[in-house]
Amino acid sequence: METEQQMEHVRRAKCDIIQGYYISKPLPEAGGARFAAKLPA
């Protein structure tokens, strides 16, 4: 996912798992774990 338009499309499709530059640039493993820990369950 890289744009707001793509984000809106997946919201309408009720997707609950997404990835891409729109959410975050690539992170090292430790950074990814910290990022994921902050997400709502």
C-alpha cells in the first residue's frame, strides 16, 4: 500500500491486514516488532 486511494480501497473491502510505504518505511526486525506492539489488537 502506497497511497491514500489504496488505503480507502482496502478499508471498503474490510481488509484488516496491510503493509507498505503508506504505513511505514521498511524497518529492521527490532523496529518492526516495536511498531507492531503499538498497533491496536
